[in-house]
Amino acid sequence: MRYLYFLQQFFERLPAPAFIKDNRFRFIWINKELENVLQLPEGKLIGKLESEILGDEEINNIDRKVMRTRRNQIHEKVINGRYFSIHRMPIRLGDGSYGVAGVMFDMTEKVLEQSLYKLQSFVEKIIIEALSNSEGDPTKFAVELGMKFHAEYPEIAYALLKDNDYVVGKEDEKVLEKAKGLNELKSFTVEKKHYMVIPVENYKFIIHVPEEYTDISKAISSFLSSQALAAIRFLQTQKIYKEMVTSFESLSKLVSLWEKSTSLEEYLQSMLNELVKLVPEAQKASIWMLDGDIYKCVAVYNYDDEIKNTVFRADEDNYGPAIGENKVVELDEAYKLNLESPQRDLWIKAGVTEPNFIPLVGSVKIGDKRLVIISLDNFEGKRFSEASKKLLQVFVEILSAFLRK
């Protein structure tokens, strides 16, 4: 008994969780450190099985092995989000039987450091692999990245959204809906499970955060976000470059349409039909010519003849002052200008007085008096990309130089 008493005194002063069990694996003594780790008071632990408290039957098997072999056993376990290396040893009790004594060493900081390094190295590796398999497509890259992450860490990788639409992964509506409402790196909880949304451009990676990864979830999420963002922007830049090269080739073809046209108006109509194919945001389009003091619509795409035959005075023009000459402007609140126009009734019929109406407008000066206005119109509130703006700007400059001849 004196041996057990001194052992208890030693364990009591040990700055680590410790316990002693009887020959049926029930706690007969614990120290304060163990109470703190298990988040339970001594009264709810003494006489109880550790396997019941932690919900892990394997603990009983380890204790049996200690008692059967009379040898120490070491194993690792995550308890309430902390990593412990648990050393179990046989101990002779006062009645002559053997029980189990244990000491738990907190390895959390070391394990988290190793896990973070391992995860970061893995993310770097799969980003390089996903880039090489993406064929220049940002979406294919994001899907490939998500699938590779899931293959290695299925308990973490959850789902991928693009423009808040489901792309791949698990389809739990509650989780996806919660993630759709978050537009920054942020954690959230659904049915007592922890998740994190990682926005990258118009994509959202959703990860499940198991208890043992809580402390490093933000660090690895920030790392994944920055690395994936760099990769996606690289692909987007490549894509824009390829699109611009293709578009410039198409622009030269637009100018060559002049040779097949019998008049400027015929050329502008043919040119407009081809131009809208190069600008994906354009749903409708029109070209207006200022000749003297009169504006006349000379070409349309997806508008009816009523628009094409429209004529109005230059002093009734609301767009001109906001555009200038040989420039391209995306007009944010063009619908307000149209509501104030003398042609208001016509513009209402055309749908250009709705808040979702956004035109990309370019002006081409011909000589001293004539001005050509090209309006590429979107009706869904969708902004024109930088590639589309640059494309129209280049075309305006080419057309200005070409028509001046």
C-alpha cells in the first residue's frame, strides 16, 4: 500500500495527465491534469471505464495486453482536439492483483506542425499536377485539385462550387447553402460538424474540419487559398492571352469585310454580326451613326426593325457626353439615361430602361463630322470582362484609322 501511496503522490505532482486502474480497467485514481483533459470532474470518472468515456473499445484491448504481457504499451490518441502519446504500464495493486497505470504526454504542437507541413507539401504537389492536367482551363484545374485532395484526405475534402453552383464532391444541401452565403475565408457549423469555405476567385472550396485538424484549419485553408488563387490567375491570364490572339485575328477579318460591302451601312451591319460573336456578354447590339446633327441607327443585332429605323437629333443624345471620341466605356447606369430620354417609350419597349441593362459602348470618329457609336448590350446585369473591353477598344482604334482613309 505504501508503494501505491508514493506512486499516487508522484503522479499527483506530475505536470501531465495520469491515472491508475484496477484489474477490471476501472479508474481508481486520477490526477487533476486528467480531469482537465477529459473535461470531467473526479466524481464522474472514478469507477468508470475509460473506453466508455471516450467511446473507444480498443482501449480495453490495450489494457488487457498490458496486464497479460506485463509490458508497457505506447499508443496515440486524439482527445478533445489534443494529440496525446499515452504510455500504459502494469502496476501491482494493494491486494496483489495487477492494474494499469498511465501517463499522457501532449504532443499536439509537434503533431500539428508536422501535419501542417505535410498538408502544405501535399497541396503544392497536387497544384502542380492539377495545372499540368488542366489544359489551360481554370474549372478543370479546380475540379482536378478537389479530386486529388479528396483522394488523399477524404475526411477533409468536401465539395467545390463555381459561381455558387455545385461542381463536384458531396451534396449535402444544408452545408452547400451555408457555404453559398459566405464570401470570405470562414468556418461554419452544420449539425455539430465544423466546415470551412475557401473562396478562390469565382470558386469555393468547402472542407470538413475534423476535431484533430481544428487548430491548423485556418493556416492550411489560407495556404490553399493563396496557392490555388495564383494558379487560377495564371490560367486565366493564359486563357485571356489566347483569346486575345484569336480575337485580333478575327478583328483583321472584320476589317476585310469592307471589300465585300457596297456601302458603309452594309459593312457596319456585317461587321456587327461578326463582332458580337467575339464578345460573350453581348446579347444584343446596335450601331448608330451621327451625320451632321442627326443620329441614325444603321445596324442591329437581336433588336427589331423599330430600333433600326430610329432617328433622333444630336442634342437628344444622352450617351455621347459620357463616352468621348475613339473610346470604350461600360455605362453603369445607362438605364437611367434612357428613362430621361425623349425616346423613353421606345427604350422601354427595347428593354434598355431596366436596372440590369449594361452596355459596353465604343465611339469611332470618322473625319471631322461623322461619329459611329457601337453599343454591345447585356440585359442580365453581367459586367463585361477586361478581355471584351480591350477587344472593343482595339477594334475602335483600327476602325477609326481604317474609315479615315
